[in-house]
Amino acid sequence: MLTPEQMKNVSQPWIDWMGSLAAQNKLANIGNRLGYNAAVLKPNDVVINGPYAEIKEIIAGFSVVFAETLEEAIEIAKGCPIFDVGGSVEVRNVIQMNS
């Protein structure tokens, strides 16, 4: 468990980075963390506890940012504080579905 001082030291880079993205109007969605309770639905009504059971890495959270190109999104992601603790960032585009 982290002490309050350690928590502040971990949280402040995230607050600064997200604040910078918001100030640039690049933040489309405030950062979110994914919960631990999950299920994967497969064909024929098969339900598996927890997502991505076969991968070694976990998805701890996600942010949606405004970027014109994948390259711009990669540049934005380079500032993510997750790198300070050995994490990685997966950059993806969002496909809007027609309703």
C-alpha cells in the first residue's frame, strides 16, 4: 500500500499530463480505469470470466484523445506517465459506428 506522499508522487504526473491535454483541447474523455469484474461473451452464449484471459499483459485504463493522425496520437502518448513505472501505451484509432 502506498503512503499518502507516495500516492501524491505517483498521481501528480498523471494530473499534470491530463491537465495539459485538456488545456490543448486534445482530451476527448477523462482518463478511466477498467474494473476487475468482467466477462467475455463468445458465440453460442458462452461466457468466460474476465477479459483477455490468454494474454500476459493487462489493460489498466484508457484515455481518448483528439488527434488528426496516428502519428499525432503517438506523439501525445509519448508524454504518458505510465512509462515511469515500466508500462506501455497502445495507440488505436476509434471507429465511429453509424446508427
